Amino acid sequence: MSFIKSNKPENPATSSSERGKIRLSYFLARRIYRESDGGKRVSRPAVLIAMAGIAIGLAVMIITVAVVIGFKTEVRNKVIGFGSHIQITNLDAVSSYETHPVVVDDSVFAALSNYPEVAHVERYSTKPGMIKTDDAFQGMVLKGVGPEFDNRFIKDHLLEGEIPAFSDSASSNKVVISKALATKLKLKLGDKIYTYFIQDDIRARRLSIVGIYQTNFSEYDNLFLLTDICMVNRLNGWQPEQVSGVEIQIRDYSKLKDVTYEIAIDTDNRKDSLGGTYYVRSIEQLNPQIFAWLNLLDLNVWVILFLMVGVAGFTMISGLLIIIIERTNMIGILKALGATNFTIRKTFLWFAVFLIGKGMIWGNAVGLAFCFLQTQFGIFKLDPETYYVDTVPVSFNVLLFLLINLGTLLVSVMMLIGPSFLITKINPASSMRYE
């Protein structure tokens, strides 16, 4: 009757046929793979070379990305550790450690802290001077910080001693010095040093070394000593609310430009109560050479990824072509039995996926082993004077790791689609006589 619907599929034969072709292609690919993997055929070396190309290429890509990301992160964190994400200084004090002051009182502090993306605000003051010992002298910059100073960065790189409780109301005459300066001047923990500063006349201060740090960032290690902001302000002859500037830490580095622009809109070129002019800059604007150099590393990564994928893809192409030529007789028989070109091409593409998969397993094993060993033991060393770090830094990113694997698989298979058309040129009659 017309109102009764049939549950019968529209084209059961077609659906069944398609599933059968897929199963046939997969089954034949597995057979070819097992024979090539364990037999002594001509294709054996080609298979090994193809898998080695995939493994080496993938391992190099994983290691390259991990090292570059680790290196960029390490250097960037050191620059930010010394200068924070954003600085507000006097417009007249650009690119000079002999700074002009700006007023940073409670109202300014509160206004800056109220920005949603601002995590921390702290004041600082600087004064260039000289350290003199019995047989040497060295230029330096005395950096004064207050009780709100975030000491986590310095604490992570502290070799000896302690970080004192810095004050904005009294001078403790305590100082934290770098290992580089201590080595040059033959100083050690607990030593008393004489420092000299030129204002209208020469002023001297006797300071006690209570801590020694080492970041391997020579631009800062060879320059800065940390002490109380009160002492530096007195050396500069400033009012208690005047400082060289403000350092601002933000919650999300990816929003650095937006947050800098937002603060600059509200603050730039505004006068303080004593006539100073506020000027806002991000850490990238303060250190353009370093960040431009770090950005160039991204280009190197893309070049290496392109070359490694190309090498892996071409080794797979050569291996697949050798397999197809070796299996010409089998291809002819399959065609004579009714297999279509598309089915046979899928068979060899499945075979290529098996090879790529095995190569990727080895590549991942090598790449991840390098990352683990380097992270735990720091096997490969670097010259800190040149690279700012003493070992090769590694940073493992799960998302990038998955993208590299997926990209390698997709690109390698896509590169094999063209060579697989060679199968369509094989004639069954002549191929079955092929040896």
C-alpha cells in the first residue's frame, strides 16, 4: 500500500561496492607493506630510505621549533625581568640612565593598577656611577627599587646571599651585584665597595654586597646594581614622590601592544605636578634590536620546516615510484581482474601512509627524547656572552607538536598523489610480462 514506507536502502549495491573497494585497497596495502618490511626485495632499501627521510625530517622540525620557542621565551623573559612589560618615564629622559624625574604618587599608582590587564606596578630610580676597588674600577648604574619591587626574577637567578627588603624611606646601604661585575672587580659576598657619583660634585657611598645574581644577559649583568630607591633619590636630589619611572607588568604578553596603546592614550604627554612629562613605551619599543632579532628567528623556522618537509616528501616520492615499478606485474593482474586505476592508486597511497606513520613514530621518538634530555640535563651548551643563555633552551608546545605531525602527514600524502598517476599508464597486457 502507498502509505507503507520501505526501509530498504536506495543503492545497496553501490554502497557495498564502495566499502569493498576501501577494504580491498587497505588489505592489499597491508600485504605490500609486510612484504616490503620483511622480505629481501629490491624495494627494501627504498622503503628504509623513505622512512628515514620522514623520521629525520620530523625530528629536525620538532627540535627546531622547540629550541627556537625556548630561546625566544628565555631571552624575552630576561629582558622583561629587568625592564618589565611597559615603562613610564620622563619624555626628556629617553635613552639615558641620567634620568629626569616624574611624579608617581598614590593617585598615579592607583590609576595604573586599575587597568584590567595590569598585574603589577612598581617604581624605580637610576643613577650612573663608578665602582672603585684597590686595583680596578668599573662603570655601573645603581638602580633603586621600593618595597613593592617584584623580586621573583632576581631570586630565580640569585647565586649567593639574599635579596634585602628594599625601602623608599631609609637607606640600608645594601646592594645586590651581578656575578660578572663581582668577577671583574674580584669581589665576593659581604665585601664593602666604594661607589662614586657625579652630580654638582663627586659624591661617594660605601655599600655592602648582600647578594650576587647571574642572568647571563651581559647588557644588564655588566651594568646594574640593585639597592633602595631612597638612596638613589637622595643621590639625584629628588623629592620623595619623584622617580625615574614606573615599570608595569601585564597579565597577557600577547596583549602588550593593546595595553601599551591604552595606557599611552591616557598618560602620554601629560604633565605631572612638578612639570615633568609622562612618556609610555613597551619593552619592545625600548629594545627594538633584540626583539627584531628574535622575530627573525621565525623566518629561520619556516625555512627549516619547508626544507625538511620537502626532503621527507621527495624521499617518499622516490620510494613510492620504486615500489610501483617493482609491483608493475601485480598492478597488471589487478587491472585484468577488474580493479580500477583509482582503487590501485588508493592501495599505494595507503601503503605510503603506513610508511609515513612508521617514520613519524621514529621521528617523534627522537625529537621528544632530545627535548626531554636537554630539559633535564642541559647536554648542549652555549656561550652566554653571545646567546644570553648557557645551555640550549627547549620549550615544548603540545599544540605546535600536533600541528607539525598533522602537517607532515598531510603534505607528504598530498605530494604522493601526483606520482601515483603513474599507475594509470601501466597496460595490463604488457605489464603481466614485466619482470
